[in-house]
Amino acid sequence: MQKIPTIIYEDQDILVLDKPSGLMVHKDGKSEEYVLTDWILENYPEIQGVGEPLVIRNAKEEMVIDRPGIVHRLDKETSGVIIVAKHQKAHEFLKTQFQDRLTEKTYLAVVWGNFKEDEGRIDVPIGKSRNDFRQWQAGGNARGVLREAETSFRVLNRIQEGGEHFCLCEVRPKTGRTHQIRVHMKYLHHPLVGDTLYAKGRPLVLGFSRLALHAWKLSVLLPNGKRQEFQALPEESFQKLAK
């Protein structure tokens, strides 16, 4: 069954969607699977051409991938709030906010292990992994250019099941690096439940059949001049872990 988003909010400038887990935001040049931008163009064909394409270069070729209306992205397995620009002026307005870190993003994450503290902050730069080209890595052992990355977290609930400890956390990334939350949590030795890339070999637990990461809230200044917070209700697997 094809996965499609749910509309949270819409006006003349923007579209706010609840993206389901398992739906990629845009094409990656490797797969022809149905993606969020396919749904956008099917339902809002006027958004075609809005935004900036993604250019992927390697030794053999250069691929240009259209990203109509996309201002920011979520990983394929991450669910939750994503905002789409309906026209170029709105795209530029929103893009500036994300670049200047004026948006406030709040995620829900379930991690392995039990944090000693109730809250914390990770301020460790991220670069490419030395061991796996698909991964990113935090800290001095990463290769290539290290980019500033900051994430804060707060423990909402501590869970024990099957002799293992877990934490449901509210996570706020200040920067927006690729896989940032997943990489920073692994750096703390608390990888996310269901993360097949950064927690290899660990079983699916607590009712999750996917990455336990949900884009819960997004606070942003809209092109109409109003600041608004949007929320996407997390799936039952998250809800049942809340206090």
C-alpha cells in the first residue's frame, strides 16, 4: 500500500504535512520508488519548479534531482512534520529561517539504555564515517570536513523491558546536519531503537517496526508574518511509552 502524507495546515504560501515513516522526501538517483515530491506534484502541480534542485556528482556522472517546494528534509524512516513552500518567495523566506536557525524543531526519540541525567546537550561536530560511506560520525575520528552540530535532549520516560533499559526523549536539534540526532545519540552510546544503520544487529523492540524517531513539533515564522507551531501526533508505539 502506497504511503501518503496527511495535511496539517495549508494557506496561500505553505503546506505543512505529516510525513509517514517509510516515505522518502525526494528521489535519490538510485530508486524509482514513490516519494513525497511525487505526491506534492500530483496534488499541487503548480509547485513544480519551486525551490532548488539537488545536484549529486560522482566520478562518472552528475545527477540533478528536482525537489519541488522542499525547504528541509526528514530521513525516509522518520515520521512527522515537514513544511513545503508553494511559491519561490515563500521558499526563500523559509530557507533563510532554517539557515539562520530561527526555527524550533522538536523530535521524539526512543533510545537504547538509561541516561543517568534527565537532560543534556551534545555539542560535537559531525563528519563522514571512516568505516561506512553511508554513515556520519561525531567527534575527532570522523573524516573530511567537520561541521558544527548541537543537539539538546530531555528524558520524558524511562522504560525497562526484557531486561533492557530504554528512554523516551524529547530532542531538539539546533543545527540540521544529516542524521544529526541518530549520530549524536550513537556518540553518547544510546543509539535509536530501530536504527538499522547506527544500531546494527539490535532487535526491533517496544512495538517498533521502524526507526523510533518522530518530528513532533515545528515552530516557524510564516510568510504572512505570524509565528506558528505545528504538531504531528506520534504513532501508538510512541504514545504508549509516555508517562
